[in-house]
Amino acid sequence: MTSSEQTIEIVMDEKRYSVSKHKLIEQSDYFRALYSSGMRESAAESVRLRGLSAPGLELVLQFINTSTVQLSSETLEDLIETASFLQVTSILKLLQSEIKQENCVDLFQLSEVYGMLELRKACLKFMSCYFHPMLRKEEFRMLPVPLRDQIREMRLKGMASLVAVGDFTTTCLDLANQDETWSMLRYDEVEQRWKPLANNLPSDMTNVRGYGSAVLDNYLFIVGGYRMASQEISAAHCYNPCKNEWSHVAPLNQKRSNFKLLAVSNRLYAVGGHCLSTVECYSVEQDSWTCVSSLPDPLAEFSACECQGKIYVLGGYTARDRNTSVLRYCPASDTWSTVRSCSAHVRKQQMLSLENTIFLVGGYTHELDSGQRRLSQTEDMLAVQSYNVQTGEWLQLKENTSKSGLNLTCTLHNDGIYIMSRDVSLPTSLEHRVFLKYNIFSDAWEAFRRVPALGQNMLLCSLYLPSLL
């Protein structure tokens, strides 16, 4: 501070603080209004303040003098109260960049007390972005349920995007650098082409097969599986599209592969696996897996999905015979029951649900009752079937006879089931990948031209991506 610069003495509770008048006017709307008012106080060389805390005032004056401030949970409310009273808006803006998991609930509650709308909005956005880590904090779980639901729903704003995970080359992505590989792609539905999303797949997920995947609260979970020429694994990873980053979550209690991972009522369920009948449930709040009721028998090549808050398991093989039972798991009672028996044996299908209807995509269907023809075990075509869980009605929907129903990945997205499958060109028997859509309302197929060819171990899902991605 130069000798020619005028200073103002601020007095509170017999403590005195010397501050540059120029900086007070520059940083505080309160002092700017005071010194431009023309009142007698505007000419005084000291200002007396009342009703503020000394720690809060000292922090605000420190910021006015140095443009820096040290935040701590003990003095956070004092700082906000004083900054709000003196209308030091630059501090309030600075707080938006200092939001962390440790302080965001406190900042949110203070923003409501002092009517700081921009800080409140920033806190809500932060808690939505880090929703699952926040669920593990007691202070967040103490917020009103409607508010927590609002924060959860904020993760589902905007347009959902198709996302593919795998080991991709860029030969079909129209990129300048054709040598770079990508682990995640997103589909631009306007331009109808795939674009890079990320290549930050954790190294311990490379070359993992037979994993389970599910989307919960707009987080993508990839769990378990096995590594080529290695054993099964229990590792669990989570992708947060809001930050475009992966993180580890608690591993399974039991290593498993070729199982089904399902999101049901804000939890994840790992169902079965190779030679396994056990089922594990993942709690986001506790970041832990617990064992629940097992399948009646270990199943191989079975299918499963969530529908109306329950888990449905169809097809596959037990150790003794074909499984023709429709099994249903109720999380509330932790019990399995047999809903009905099927006249056809299905295996290797992908299962999805919409309201009270389950869709079975691809795989093999073998008719056990000769009264009505269905696909035989030797036929390989892309078929879609539906099963109504309320009426028990089965429908054979429109087939796509030119495409394979095996080794596919699919997801429910907007008005259709989007499928990545393979096609075999006759008579050369050369395989190439195809990208299709089955419209569940019109019972019609649509093929797309641009496909991320040469990809391996692919997964297709639907996520809400922020616009910056």
C-alpha cells in the first residue's frame, strides 16, 4: 500500500482494521454505495460495523486486501454471512469454484439461508455430478428425500446418447489420426456417425471378457469377468459421464464371469455366473456387496433383466437339463419363485424391458411343442420376442433373417432397441459388423451405414452426456 493511498479504519467490537478505501470500493457493493451516497458517513475516515463475527470480517478483509481467502468448515458460515452483508460478490463467486464433496452440503444449506441463488445452483450441480459419492456421506443422506430425488433426476437431463465401449480402431471414424485407438465412442444421431468419447479405460479392464454391465443413476458399471488366458476377476469399475472419468468401486465378494448385472431399485444385482447360483447385491450408500438368496440352480447361457422392480431369469441350462422356467426374484422379500414354464427353450438371448414387457433379442430358440414353429437350434438369425409379465403372453416379433443373433450387444434407447451384431457375407463367409435398430412401436428394422468396425469385446449402452462431450 503506497503512502498516498487513502485508508479507512473499520471498527467492530473495539477491534480496528485498516483497509485501502480504493479496494473497499472495488470489491464491496456495500462500501461502493456508502462512498457514493454523499451522506456524512461517506466523508468519515472510519466505519463502525455491528452484528458481524470477527472471524468472518477478518476473512473478508483479507480477501479484499489480497484477493485470496482460506476456507475452513469452522468459519464458512461466518465468511458467507459477512460477505453477503458487505456484498463482496467476488467472494461468493469464488465459493462456487471451491465446492468439494466435504463442504458442498454446508455450502448448499448456507446458500439457502442467505439467498445466494448462484451458489445454490452450483451446489446442486456438483452434488448431481458426484451423486453416488455424496450418497455415502451422512450429511447428504439427511437432506430431504424430495431434494435428493431432484439431485438424482438432474443426472438425467438433456438427450440420451448411445455409447459403445470396446477396443476400437478409428478406420471408420473419419479422424485425421487413424492410428489412435479409442475405448469409448458416442453416436451422433444428427450426423449419423460415431465419434470419439474417451480413451481412458482403466488398464486393468483391458482384455476382460464375460463381464457384467449395468447403468444405474446414469453411471455405467462394468463388473467381474475374466482375462484372456487368466482367471476370473472380482473388480468393479464405474464410469461417470458427468466427469468423463472412471473410478473403482468395491469388488465382488466372489469372482464371477458370464453372469448378469442388473440395476433394480437403486441397487445392483450380480446374478449367477459360470458354475454359480449365488447372487450379490451392491449398495451405493455403503459401497459394498452382500449376498442375497441364490438362484434355485446354477445356470449357463441364461438371460436376465429387470422389469417393474423385479428380476426375471429365462432360459439356459442347469447341470441336468434345459431350463424352461421363468424365474422371478423379489428384492423386497429376497425370494425366488417360478412364474411359469415355457413351451420353448431359449438361450444366449439379450433381455431388455419396457414397462411390463420383456424383449428377448437374438440367441437361440428351440420349440418344445411342435404345435407352432419357432426357430430351431441350428438357425442363426436375429429375432426379437416379447414376454408380457402381467398376461404371460409371448409374441414372436419381426425377424431380421440376414443378420446373426449371436455375439451381439444391444440397449434400449429412445423408441427402439439398438443392436450391434455381425453379418456373414456369402459365399466368402467373411464377417463384418452391423448396426441396427428395432423399433418397438412399429415392429420394423432400420440399418445404419457407419459402424465402428474392427472393435472387440463391445458393449452398447445409453447414457446422458453433458454437452461439452
